[in-house]
Amino acid sequence: MSTRTLRVNELIQRELSNLLRRKYNNDAASVTITAVEVTPDVRQGKVFVAITGDDELAADRLRWLRKHAQELRFALGDIIILKHMPVLTYELDLATDRGNRILGLLDEIAAKEKSAAPKPSDSSAP
């Protein structure tokens, strides 16, 4: 990935997060933009979002983002000056959930190993 593409990814992520916080605070309070990946020609891109709450809320917020995708794209176009503003699609980022699950499993393994390990005796020889 080129440096330009990385910079555009970071810029869109930052400005989209700011836009959601400023203009759509009530609707986007539970939405976090975790990553943006645009194509090398900057014509299309994916926005990965993490949504706090239950599955029903996540589905509702994702529908809301997809419904307002064009409006968000035009608002970003006013903020970011690019030759082509990418058409953004929104996808749920499940990496955080997978990471939390893996950390939980690792904690369980560590707890089992700790409880199964022999304890040194406290008695000392005189």
C-alpha cells in the first residue's frame, strides 16, 4: 500500500469520526470508526465500524450508516479536498470481538495453569 493511500485512509477515518461526533452525535454515539481502506485509485473504500451494544443495536446503527452513506460522503467532500471522493461502504468490524474472545480464553488457560501448578511449601527447615 502506498504512502498516499495510507494517508488518505487515516484522513478519512479521522474526519469521518469527527463528522459523526459533531453532526450526528445522537445517532452515532455508539459508533467507532476502527479503520478505512480505500482502493489505490481512491474511487472506492470500506469503512470498518465497531458498535457498542447488543446485536440488535449494531444492526440498527449499521443500517443507519448505510442509509446515510451518500450524505456522509458529500459532507466529507466539503471537508477533504480530493480529486475523487471514494464511494464508501460500511462494514461491521468483528476484530474487537474476536480479540476479546481470544483474551478471555487466554485468561482462562492462565487461571487453570495457576491453579494446577504445585504450590511451594511454606515450612522451612531449621
